[in-house]
Amino acid sequence: ALPIFSVLILRLAGDTPPRAMAPDSLYERFRERLERDFAEAHDVDHYARALGYSTRSLARATRAAADRTPKQIIEQRLALEAARLLAHSDRPVATIALELGFRDASNFSSFFSAQMKKTPTQFRATQRP
């Protein structure tokens, strides 16, 4: 693997590190893409296709770099953003659900409850004085 300094130089120059560096560089590219797309795309296949890899290769890279599956990373990012929006805005839960790419508030509430062990409304109540 290239040292981090070399990767930064390549990024500044507009080049990408060689594909041979797969696990760490693929993981970093996945995280960057996730930051861009998480509100619209919740499926691993989207990210694998966007990065030019199979879902299996992406899974290997995320396991090697973070000891988690791509799906776990996607869900954690969505839950983090949902918690941020619930804590720092007065937007209705249904609006937040749509902003984060969920079909409806019920689907979002089930997801959020599974991730955070509280409903969105319960979570919001704990964040307010």
C-alpha cells in the first residue's frame, strides 16, 4: 500500500491511486461516495457499481478496513444523519424520512428504532431540554 502522504499527493494532483491498493483505497472511495449518495442510495449494489467493483470486493475491502459490512456502514451513516436531523431541527419525522430516501415515515421509524433502540419521537425528546 502507498503511504498516506503519497495518496494525498495523488489526490491533490487529481490522480487516483492504483487499483492494486484495493482494500484501503476502495474503502476510502466507498466512504467518499457514501457521503455523497447516502440520502438517495441505501443499497450496497449502488456503491459497488458506482466504484466499478463487485459487491463481494467491496465487502472484502470494508471488512479489511473497518471490520464491518458495507450495509452496516451505510446504515450507520443513515442513522447518524437521522439522529442529527432529529436533534437539531424541528422538521416532522415524515419530512426527515423523505429527505433520507425512505418511502414513508413508517419505514424510517422501523429503521431508526432498530438502529437506535428508540423511536424517532423518543430520541428527539431525549435531545431537547
